[in-house]
Amino acid sequence: MKSYKDLERYQLSYELAVKVHKFTLKLPKYEQYEEGAQLRKSSKGITSCIVEGYGRRKFKADYMRFLVYSHASCDETSLHLGFLNDTHDLFNDEINFFLEKYDELGRKINKYIQHVEKEWK
């Protein structure tokens, strides 16, 4: 592995963050600044934590901490998507797509956390 960019979790989280950003710009104006801003921040936080953790991978405890932060941001992103899904009927198909993808990403991050916890030296 040459770079964090080679990590599947990074690639998926980055792709989703870009799509979420573009999606939130279609929300009503008041939601772009309220729930949309929170959603953009949490979705990008997943990727940021993956990158920062990768930079600290020589230190298992630091790496683990940032992987856990990444997983927490993934859960937060799902929460904000859930709020939008329950308060707006216009975007249910798109939101459900994102909910499925963030569930998949959360599972991948969790599986990797377990791997690092057990196998990392």
C-alpha cells in the first residue's frame, strides 16, 4: 500500500462525501444551512479521520482512535440522513441510497477496526 488513497474505505468515503455534498445543495435553502451543513461536515469527517489515522499508522493506539472517530462520523452521517428522510418526502430514494451505502461503509470500517485490534503489531 503506497498511500491512503489505496484504501477501499477511503475511496468509498470520499466518493460518498462528494455525492452527499452535491445532494445537500438540492435541499431547501433553510436545510442547506441546518441539516445539510451537518451532513456535509460528518460525511467529510469520515474521510478526514481515515486520512489522519493513516498518517499515524505507526502508532497502533493513534490509528485505532482515528478509525473509531471515522466510524462515529459514519454513524453521525446516517443519523442526519435519517432526519432528512423523516422530515422530507422529496428525496427518499436518494436518501435511502445513501443510508445503504453508509451502512456498508460502516461495516467495512468496523471490520477493519477489528482487524487492526487483533492483527496489528
